[in-house]
Amino acid sequence: MTVTVRNIRNTMVEIDTPILEFRQPRMKKRKYRIVEKGEKNLFPLCLMPKTDYDFKVEFNKLYERDEILRQYRQVIIHINNVRGKSINKKKIKISLPK
């Protein structure tokens, strides 16, 4: 899945590392930081006005690492600025083949 972070403001925005939060009703939450492959120092990311950045989220690698994630049906992507203030969050429903 590709996630696009777009700065629609007229000022520069510094974005901290996005977080994937897997959720299931009545179960624990599991959080993972998104790190670009080979780009360990990518975040904090400075986005100039009216620009965007795409990054890939590979769920298969997460499922290989932690098999219990297949039970979680909702994922929330948290985008925060470097001061910790939430800029945006997006909920995604997941349906996996059995």
C-alpha cells in the first residue's frame, strides 16, 4: 500500500515518523513505526508548501514478523508533527483472504 503525505498549507511542515496502529475490538493495540527501506534518517521529514511525499507500507512483512496481526481488522496511520501534535490520521479496514 502506498501512503501519500501532502502539505496543503502555505508554510513548511516537519513530519515525525508515521505510526501504524493495529486495532481489534477488546484486544490490545499494536503500534509500529514506519521506516523506509534503507532510509533510516528520513524522518523528521520537512515538507515545503504544496508538496507531497509517497512511502510504501508493506503489510506482508509485518504479518511475517508477527503472525497475530492477521487477527486485527483495523489499522490507523498516525501522522504527527515533530512537536507531537496530530496532523492527520487515517483509518483503514483490512480484509484478508483465508
